[in-house]
Amino acid sequence: MSTPDAAALDDTLVSCLEARLVHLLRAERADTLTLEGRFEITRISAALSGRPGPAPRAILMSGLQGSGKTTLARALEEAGFRRLCPDEEMFRRYGHYGRDFPRGEFKVREAPVLKDIALELQELLAAGHEVVVDHGLWTPEERGQWAATVMEAGGEPVLIYLPVPHEVRWDRIQKRNAQSLVDANSIEFSEEDLLRHAGRFHPPTADEPHIVYDGHPENVLAALRRARPSTDGGPH
């Protein structure tokens, strides 16, 4: 049973949360609400409805082909995160890139896949699961859109940046190309492709809080644990 002092503290906290919620909703009506404000509305609403606790995290990644995204995503999956991979869904729906459908159609075919992945991401977060999206986000605009998708579902986006030199990535891609007909995560690329794509890539800056991946998944997991000490052993 709560003591009178504890009850008063609870009432004070509820009043503060309600006042903050009113302020945020006014900003929403005035169309001045930030992405962080949307996320805050979701968390305050959850707390007021009796569902307190940390928001489930969604790991988003920024890295080019061969930077180690799938290796990291699978390590996070083993640690309890739900893994979503657009490339695998593309392979399941359409087959091999460049053989079963023309290379020039990739973006057109990928659009509905990404839409479905985003919906699945929101469903998992709403159910309280922590998720990793095995997909490279090349621009601030893409990363902002996916972060908004996460926050709208009540999740917390965590960005991982995977910086790897061209020579290392090209060495990995050459080995992967031999598996491109059977492995959804081994799409075939030429060195010219890699150089062209690198010109379109905009790495996260200080304006986008992120964790830098050093090639060791255990260090990312350690950083995630430090950011949020777990009381239940890991992700849901």
C-alpha cells in the first residue's frame, strides 16, 4: 500500500505528465510538433494508461554494401532483437537481382517491400519487441523517415554507423558475388557500382546521434547495455 507521501508524489507526477501532454498536443494542432515531441506523446500516454517502462528500441543502420550490416544484425538477433531484412524479402518475392528481374527495376520493386517492413516494424514495437532493421540508410532524409516510423509506434530509434574503407568492402563483395544466385544477402555488385553508390552516401554527422560500429558486435551490445541497464536479461 502506498504511503500518503508516495501517493502525493504520484499525484504530482501525474499532474506534471498531464500538463506536458496538453502542451505537446497544442503543438501538434499548431503543426509545430517535432519528431521527439511525437515520441514523447506516445510515452506519456503509455505512462498515464498504466504501461510505464522504457520504450522498445529499433536499431537502424547507416552503411554501404559490405560494411557488415547483416553480421551485426544477426548478432543482435541472437541477443534477442527481432531482425527485419528487406533484401531477404525482395529475394523471396522477386528472386535474383539481375537474373529474375532487371537491375533497373530494383527501386520500384523495393518500395512496397520497404513499406511492408515499416508496418511490421511498427507492429513489433507496439507489442514491446526490440528490433533491428538489416538495411543501410544512406541519407539523413531516409534516416529521419525511419526514425519517425519508429517513434510513431512508441519505439526509440538507435542509429548505428558502419564506416568501412572501400578496399575492405570490395574484397568482401567479391567473395559474396559468388553466392548471389542463392543468398539473398549477397546481391552482386561490381566495383564500379560500389564507387558510384559511395558518392550517394551521406554518413551521419554530430547532428544525428549514433554509435560507431568498430567491426565487433559485442561492443555494440555493450554500448546498448550501458545506455539502458537491463533488469530482465535482454530484449523482449
